[in-house]
Amino acid sequence: MSADEQYVEQYARAHLVTGAADGHRPVPVVLRYDGDGQVRVALPAPEGEWTFPRELLERGLRAPAAGGDVRIWPCGRVQAVIEFHAREGVAVVQFDVKALIRFLRRTYTATTPATTTG
């Protein structure tokens, strides 16, 4: 990665939506952007890491959007849902919109390695 490329890594708390009685399980998530136009979302095993265009995340925070195996939509005013499709099944993860917006803003302004929690 050259010195002028953007690099952003942000830790976020999210909820994995499950079919269990409690319905939601908190999970740690790592959001990453390496300046290549792609967002990477790392979930705990077995869900793994997913890569999709930053533009898809931007669109999905305003209205339902889909690209490949990823679907994103707003859920009320303060939540957003990202749905990851694989042969093994579907992982549905609910985020606070503020954390995703903060991450997106940082992808446009960061020029040096930076890590935050959020």
C-alpha cells in the first residue's frame, strides 16, 4: 500500500440475528477499508469475512440495496441490517447506523493507518 492510499480499520459492536429464542446475539465486528473501493466486514467464525463495494454500504444506509451475496437496508432511524448470503446459509447482522456512518466518513478522510473502536 502506498503512503497516499487510505487505510481505515474500525471495531464495531453488532448483533447477529438468530432463530433462537433471544433473537439477537452480540458479536464483535471489524470494518476495514484499504483504499481500494472495497469494504471488508470481518465477523466471528463461522460467518467469516465479507468484501463488497463501499458504494453499496452508502446506498444501503438510505434505502434497500443489494450486490452479489450482500444485502443492506435501513432498519428504522438508528439501525441498519447487512445480510450475507453463502451456500451454508445466511448471516443477518444488525448495526447502529452511527458506527457505519462514522466508518464511511473516515474512509473519505483517512490517509494514514488508523484504528478506532466504535
